[in-house]
Amino acid sequence: MYKLIIKFKGKELKIRENILKSEVLSCLNLQDEVFHLKEIKLEKNSLSLKIDGKEFLNKLINEITKLKLENRKLKILDFNLDIQEVKLEKCKKLLEDKVLVVNFLTPTLFKIGSNFKGEYSNYLFFSWLLRKFNKLLPKENKINISRESIEKISVVENSLESVEVQLKDYTTTAFKGKLKLDFENIDSELIENFENILNYGIENGVGYKNKNGYGKIKINS
């Protein structure tokens, strides 16, 4: 998996991800290979693209190079973006050794129906990530991780602590701290799926009210 960052000149834009993906690929004549573009984000004056496959990455870079050589802009809706810089990063393999530490930096909790769950469980954590990750993808690209597979993950160290959080007029419990997880019993072909949803959690947070600062995580492998 690769991450390509395209920095452009101009004002900050706000465009929905599905429209952004369609417009960028169309401009670069790569709309038939949408399944290789796993994620695209617009952050201030840059585009961040997560790409699966070196062949597609090379095609993408070739098309961007053509734009620059022909002095053309990257066209998204009615905006013509002047590309200033292109930077490539290789996404870190989180599960190379099949063991990682998840740091819950801010209070984390889940909501099921009208009930709050302020205690950690592998199933709640990974099924939440899987659901949110798949929500962004077309049907043919959604990934599947069974409950049985999730339950094969072992918690080898747990230093989580319970904390109280105030949600409007309601007080409930959440958790913070560190957790060490062992993926030794997970089939190798599923490792990439787990990496994808964990990377989603690093960038977006996890659990209830994650957009308000709850559920921020960091992962050390």
C-alpha cells in the first residue's frame, strides 16, 4: 500500500470523498481502475491518496507527470488545481510481526442502540472499524472479517483504565490506556484487511463521538 500526496496552489476546498475520487480519476483517465484507489482525502491544500498496487501507482504518477509537462491543471468540478509538489510514502506495515500496541489516547466508548459500552472488547473495536471502513467503499470493494477471526486475536497485555465522560447531561464510563494484541492465530490473507481498518482508525478515531475528539488512537508495532 502506498500513499501519494499531491500539494496544490489555491484556496482550501471541501468536496465529498466519493465525488473527489470520481473527479480525480476521471481527470487522470483512470476511472476504470477505481478499485485500486483505497482512500482519498482533501486536507487544506493537498490531496492524500492511498493506493493498492505498484502498477496503478506508476500509471497515476505518469498521468500527473503528463499534466505538469503539458502545463495543465488537475480539474475537480469547477476548480482547476495547480500542482506544486508530489510526494510518495510507503504505508507502514502495522502487523509485520503480528503483534502491536494500541494506545487509546482519549476516552473511548461505543454506543449500541441506546446503550453505552465503556469497556474494551476485541469484537466491539474491530467490528466498529470494519463497518465504518466498508461504509466508504462500493459494494464490490467491501472487505469481510468474520466474528470468528476477530475472536482469534489475543489480548496479551491490558493496561486500560476506566474514566468518566460527560455527554451533555449524561455521565457514563469510557476507557483510556494501552493494549497489546497478538494476531498470531490470524490467517495471513486476512492480515491486510486488519491493517486497512486499523489504519482507518489511526486517521479517523474510533467509537462514539470520535469526530468530537473521543477515541483517538496511536499504534506501535
